[in-house]
Amino acid sequence: MRVLVTGATGFIGGRLLPALRAAGHDCVVLTRDAARYDGPDGVDVVEGDLLEPGSFDSAVEDCTAAYYLVHSMESPDFEARDRRAARNFARAASAAALSRVVYLGGLGEESEGLSPHLQSRRALEGVLRDGDYDLTVLRAAVVLGAGGASFELLRQFVERLPQFAALPLPAAVRTNCQPIALDDAVASLVGVLDASETRGETYDIGGPEVLTYEQLLRRVARAAGRTLMTMPVPWLPRSTATYCLDRMTGIPTVMIASLIEGLDNTVVVRNECPRDLVPVDRTPVTVAIRRALAE
Ligand SMILES: NC(=O)c1ccc[n+]([C@@H]2O[C@H](COP(=O)([O-])OP(=O)(O)OC[C@H]3O[C@@H](n4cnc5c(N)ncnc54)[C@H](OP(=O)(O)O)[C@@H]3O)[C@@H](O)[C@H]2O)c1
């Protein structure tokens, strides 16, 4: 099948591409800067910008399916940009008569009030669903892998800590999350394309464990050789956490602020992607962390 991968230069798209090639698909990549693309050989690379209609028509041409793995979280007006990009994509994909689109969004219960970042991810489902193709949505929490914004935030933070550290943390670190290993997220993305029963469906994907963000941070610290004592304190302002992470990591400030806001949202699997349709061995969280640190 000829498949377009948007976001192929990104964290998840970059790993998805070789997996799609290994599964026997012909791949086309869309990027705003073809000169920066250094993915696998044998892939057609198209330079275009989803914010500029007409600039990426040749990428969707002749494709049967596409992955939508784009976001502009580094930009302060990410909500408006993401909406425009998804709307332009849906129109072009419909005009090119694509049969299927797969979108990776975020977990979280709308009824609990999503953070702006998670709300924006969720809103894109509706925008993409307007196209004349079958949309499959997978929703994930933190994806554990080298280069992912959330994982890098944790990794860079703990690696700058001394060998032994005691830290006050915002109380929201007691919220539950269900991280997933990058390889498992990629296997799910590839798997839904091969399972036509998943057309038009929305599923949650996650690893084998639910844990709090505090536990996740401590696991990353332990795997990085640090001994960390943590104390969630209700009065600690989030702005303090954002400030510290901003000083200690190379992650853009706007991304840090979005991720800290998202700490309030429980992100656990409720409507699991059926394993008989998409069989994926779920990597234990600690194994996924060790692999990501080793990369
Ligand atoms: N990372 C996680 O932990 C995580 C967790 C849950 C869900 N997700 C979802 O997974 C998807 C991919 O996330 P990621 O972490 O892999 O993202 P990423 O590494 O930040 O990559 C974003 C991609 O978007 C592309 N892009 C941005 N604006 C564009 C535009 N105007 N036109 C064309 N391409 C554009 C970029 O391509 P160029 O710069 O080459 O143009 C880049 O490849 C997102 O939908 C995200 O919500 C991620």
C-alpha cells in the first residue's frame, strides 16, 4: 500500500517509517524542509507545509492511506495552527480520495476538563473526521522513547540532578498515567492499518502499568542512577516547576508549560485497542525507560 506519513521527521513518525517499510508499504514523507530529512532510503520525500493549502498536494496523490502525526506544540498559538493544518490536510486527503487516515492523539477524559494541549489534540479528531475517508484514532499518554518531548523532559531533568536528591513537587504529580513504549505505539499504528475492522474506530493504547507521574519520575531517576526522594506539596506553584524545568532542560518553555498543565488529567486506557485485531506485546515501563535511556 502507498502510505503518506506526515510528521515523519518527528519522534513517532521517524520510528514509524522503517516499521512501515518493513511491513512492505511504499512510503511518502511530508516535511517542511526536505534537506533536513534523513530517514530510510527508498522513501519519496515531498516538501510542503500543511498550513499552506496547495503546497503538499503531490504528497497525497496516489496514496491509499495516511498517518497524521503532526503538531505545533512549540508554538504559543498551537491550537489555531493545529486546527488549520488538520483542516487543510482533511481537504487534500479527501480530494485525493484517500481511503484511510490514522491519527495518534492523546488520552484523557473530556468530562474531567482537558488541559489546552490535550483539548487541542482531541479537537483534531473532529476536524480530521470531517474528511471523506475512514479515520482511525489511537489515543496515547506519554510515549517512552528517546527524543519524545515528555520523556526528554523527565530524562534531562533527572540527569541534571545530583546522585542523591530530595525534591518538592506540585501535588498534581499524584495523577495517574499509563505510558507506552515507543516500539509498542509504533506497532499499534502499523497494526491498525492491516486490520480493516479498525476503520472508523477510536481506541486507547497504553503499556502494562498504571502509575503516578511521581512514580514515573522516580523510575526514570532510578534507571539513570539517581536516588530521588519526592514530596508532593499542595502549595507549590506550577510556575515554580515550569521555571525549574525550563532552567534545567532544553525543552521549549511553551511545551513545558503545556505538559505541566496536563498533569491534572488522568491519562489511562479505558477503551483498549482489541489485541486480537492488533496484537502488540506490551513492554514493561522500566524496560521501556532503560531502552530509551540507552539510545
Ligand atoms: N510524544 C508523545 O509522547 C506523544 C504522546 C501521545 C500522542 N502523541 C501524538 O503523536 C503525534 C506525533 O508526535 P511527536 O511527538 O512525534 O511530534 P514531533 O516529534 O514534535 O514532530 C512533529 C512533526 O510535525 C511536523 N509538522 C509540524 N508542523 C507542520 C506543518 N505545518 N506542516 C507539515 N508538518 C508539520 C514536523 O515536521 P517538519 O518539521 O519536518 O515539517 C514534525 O515531523 C502528535 O499527534 C502527538 O499528539 C505524542
